[in-house]
Amino acid sequence: MPHVSPNDDAIRSRRRTRTLRRQRSLRSVIESIGGELELRPLLTRIVEQACTLLEADHGTIGLVDEARGMVRTEAGFNMPPNELGTELGIGEGIAGLVLEARQPLRFSRYGDVPQPTQPGMLNDAILGMPIVWRGAMIGFFGIGRSPKPPAKGPPRGKQAAAATKKGRTRARRFTQSDVAALGEFARHAAIAIQNARTYELEQRRTERLRVITRIGGIITSDLRLGDMLKKAADAVHELLGYPNVAIALIDPEDPQTLILDTLGGHYRAIIHGEYQFPIDQGIMGAAARTRETVLVNDVLADPRYLRTPGAPDVYSEIAVPILLGDSVLGVLNVEADEPLGESDAEVLRLVADQLGVAIANARLHAVARKLAASEERNRLARELHDSVTQLLFSVTLIAQSLGAAWKRDPAEGERRVERLLQLSQTALAEMRALLSELRPGSDTPPGSDTAPVARAADAIRRHGLVGALRRHARELSADGLRVIFSARGYVAAPGEQEYELFRIAQEALHNVAKHANARMVELTLSSGPSTTVLRVCDDGTGFGGGMPDAHSGRTWPGLGLRTMRERAESLGAHFTVQSSPGDGTIVEVSVPLATASKEDS
């Protein structure tokens, strides 16, 4: 039996105690980071807890940018201020070495690391640890221990004596046990980081919905082109946080030229006046020429980049063409001092889609306003002459003869007073009708304005019927009405048929939102052997007495249902409405597949 000295037992006991203490500490650390959802505070807490766990003096945590092949320091513990924001590529510093090796690395002396970033820590022991999520390195730990001052009393051993003579001692090295503990902690840190990123992504999505809502409000509230574009640029700057925003439009008289006079953010203070440049220059010009979004990180390395005189340095740029059908109306452009991604491009495309419709509406409005003003004056003159003026003239004649008629025969006078009241009420009704036509926001039949038509057709062209309905359902759900959309087995139809089905669904959903007092509506689109069926079913209040019409007490639903029926009939479809008080409403359109083949032929 091998001899075991009391000293060996003591060493083993201390190791077991340290292991148990570290396990308890690890559980406590994991619990402490589990409830934090904000990414920056979470990273700070993680690196502090990692240092505590390993009894280390300082540390950093960085996140990996795979697109750029680098690690950026995001938080630190007991580190110099210049460490934050440091970016290291593969092979640079301890972070770059770990990024290259994708495994833990230990150094007894930081000075042995190629290209160390902190000269004051060259004698520290260093442990680098990758943070991995689902096989991909998403982050990095750099944990350090500093040399301790020489202990009082005579040094023990030749190495200790030599270190004391030099005025320093070596930092305590990281052991394999330290590597295992930090590796376990890194696995839990990866989960916490990913949760925080998911939370951050949801916040960004919410912000995007706010932007889209803001832009939609701008489009519907202001038809003056210049004012609308300025408000749109301000919304992109304020709600999305892009430092520099520009909106350039194609010159209507020269399609090869962009005109830039709408700016937001920092550019508004440093750029004044109007600028014109050909579309064969710059990143904005490239977006206009190709009709595709152009996303550039590290713009100084892109030969297309045109630096704006007097503007601050930028790193990235996104240029999104503003399209309406097959026409390029302009470019929405943003610049930032940090990397931008596809998620930024996607939200800017949504804004550009709305801007395309808004610009077209504003231009149509400007042209039509001049023509309509003269036509409307003539129409009102005819209406006033043929109705109100003649009625008032009759009122004047009766009023003039009323006194004499009353003296001759009180009964005749009463009849004339009654007639006078009748004419005045008729004239008042006629005038109210004319004022109602002139008043902004007066009710018009659904589908009579060009903006929704253009928007619907453009959405279907871009995304197909299923995509357009899904986007419309999301918009309604964001406004408070829960819309459940399903399109199983749907077979794509000709464009005109899909447009009419979209408008029917849009009108049915609008009825639900405005009149049904419903909490939920189911929108389904499916294709069978012989028909395509569109069905809208809500859990609202419903109505009784059969299908309402324009002569019932509920005039708007009757008008809405009538327009839906007319659209269905244009497709040769079968249109039904089922409803009863308290049981909601079901609108169903069944289109024969033969209709599509006839249209194609």
C-alpha cells in the first residue's frame, strides 16, 4: 500500500474545498446573469462574475463580428478605458488568437502574446476562452491575473530569490481546472447573450413598427411633396437612430440625374441648398441604376463612395431605391459610423415602399389640384345655380308676398309659411350636401382613391397574394385586431384575379375592424381541385335580418358588401355572407379555377 503523507491529504482536502466553493460560486454566477436582458449591462456583469469565479484581477469580454472577421471588446473589469471598443482581427492579441484557434489559450505571461494591446500588463497571466453558441463562436473572454508584490521575509527557493531581486513575482498561472470552470461558465454566458440579443431584436422590431406607423401617418397626412419628404427623413433619423439621412429624387426632366435637397440628422446642419449629380456616380447612383439595395460596410474601401464635404467620418452606407411599379422615383440613403446589416436594409426597404406611393400621390395631387380647382369651381357654380340659388330665389318671392297674402287670407298665409319652411329646409339640405363634399375626410366608396390601388398592386407584384395578405394581416394585428392568416395549398392565380381577391379580403377585414367589435378574425386562402376559396371569419357582434344594404340603417356595411360582391362577380365567383347577432360574420368567396385558365387564354 503506497504511503500517503499528511501533507498530501491536506493538499487533496484543499483542492476538494476549492472545487466545491467554485461549484457553488458558478451556480450563483449563473443565476445572477439569467435575469438580465439588456445586452450591455449583461456583458459587464458576465465579465465581472468570470473574474470573481477564477479569482482573477481583470478581464474583458468581446463579441465576434463574423462578417468582418474580428472581435470587438464590449465590456471590461478593472481594465484601462481605452480597452473598450478595441477591434482585433485574426491573430491579433489574445482575442485574435482565440478567434483563429477557436479553443481556450493560456499564457503565463501576456508579453508572449503577439501584438499585445495593453503594455502595462505584459507580466500578467492570461486565459483566453471562446464563447460558443450552436457551434459558432459568438464572443470571447480574456481573463488576467497580475503579479503579486514580493512577500515579506526571506525568499524561498532560487526562482523566488531571482524574482525578488528583479523586484517582481510571476502571476499565478491558470490551471486546467480554471479552463474547465471558465468553459462551463462560457456555455451559460452564451445562452444569456443569445437571449439578450433576441430581446434586443424584438425591441428593434417594435421600433420598426413605430417607424412604419410614423411614415404611414406622414403619407396620409401631408400631400405636399417637400414637407412630406422632410418629415420622412426626420422620422428615419429620430426613430431608427441613423446619424445621416438623405432622400434624393430622379429629376422628372432628366432621368439620368438625381436631385438631393432633403436631409435629416447631422447632414441638415452642414449641407445647404440643392445638389444634382448623375446616377452613374456614387453609391446612391448605383442603387438608382440597378434598382437594388446597396449595402456597404467600410465605405472607404468602395470606389463608388463619394465623401460629403464637411461631413463627419462614416463607416457604412445603405442606399435603397424608391420604386413605384417599374419606375425609379429616387433613393433613400443612410450613413452610420458603425456596421449596418440586412435587418437595417429590410426596414429601410419598407420605408422606401411607402415613400414611393407617397411621392406619386404628392405629384399627382400637385398636378390634379390645379386642374381640379377650375373644374370644381365650375361644378359648384352649376350646383349652386341649379339647386340652392333657385331655392333661395323661391324663398325670396314667397317672403315678399307673405304679408299681403296673410292680410287677404290668414289660411293662405299659413300655407305660404309652410311652403317657405319647406323650401328653406330643402336649401339647407342641399347646402349641407355640398359642404360635405368639400370637407376633408368625407366618406368615399372604398377603393375610389388611387393610393390604396397602387399600394395593393405593388404589394402583390412584390410579394404575391399570400405575402401581401400576410403583411396586411400583420399591420392589422399591430393595431390591436388579432388576425390569424393561413394559406395552405394555395395555387397562384393571374395578377388581376389576385388583386381582386386581395381587395375583397382588405374590405372584409376593414369591415371587421370598423364595425364588428371583434377580438379575433381568421383569414384563410386555399385552393381545391376546382376552386380557390377566400374566407374571412370574425368573432364580432354580427348582424341580423339578412345582408344589409344601402337602404338599411347601416349604410356603410351595405356599401362595403356591395363592392365586395361586385368584385367577386367580376371574377365569376360565388360570394356569400353569413351572420347573426352575437355570432360574428363569415365572408366567403369561391373562385372557379376555370376562371384563371380563361383569363390566361
